[in-house]
Amino acid sequence: KMDPSTESSEEPWIEWFCDLRGNEFFCQVDKAFIEDRFNLYGLQDAVPHFSLAISIILDKDYDEEISEEKGDELAQSSRLLYGLIHARYIVTPTYDLLLIYIRNALVVLKICS
């Protein structure tokens, strides 16, 4: 599969990325988590083309004309940024993740009893 940022695609970028071979351990990060600037603190300096990469991840339109070379850089930046956001997401205690943990713990307890 190609990067949907370089082709017209109806599949959301996050879904596309998580479905790629080798990305089985990535979960789909809620867009609300990504849109919260607090969760992105410090990443702007770590990721080239941060603003465009966020636009790509969130499937937002951008006005800038993108060359093929810059498109490749943007694809790489988007993947890097999503990985960094994902790392923060999975260690951030949220209600949804707490419910998943409890549900899985209950399943394990039933199996082990």
C-alpha cells in the first residue's frame, strides 16, 4: 500500500497506518487525543514538517503544494509523529484504557481460576 497522503483515498490515515504490515501492535489513537495540544508538547521540535504531518494524520486538507521529494519526507514525518503520539497514548491513563485493562484482567482471572 502507498501512503494515502500521496494518493486520493477514502480510508482515514490512522486506520491505513495501523493496517500496514508490521504495524500490528499500533492501536488507533483517538483524534481528540491528537488534537489536544498538551499531548503534543515537545514533538514539534522532534518531527520535521510537524504541522503538515499532523494535518496528514488527522486527514485535514492543506494548501501547500507538495513535491514528490517533500511528499516522501512528509510520509516519513507522519509515521514518526504517529509513533511518538502512540507511545504517549498507550501510557496515558484514560478511562477507555482503564476499562480495557479491567476487562482483560477479568478474562485472565477467569481463565486462571
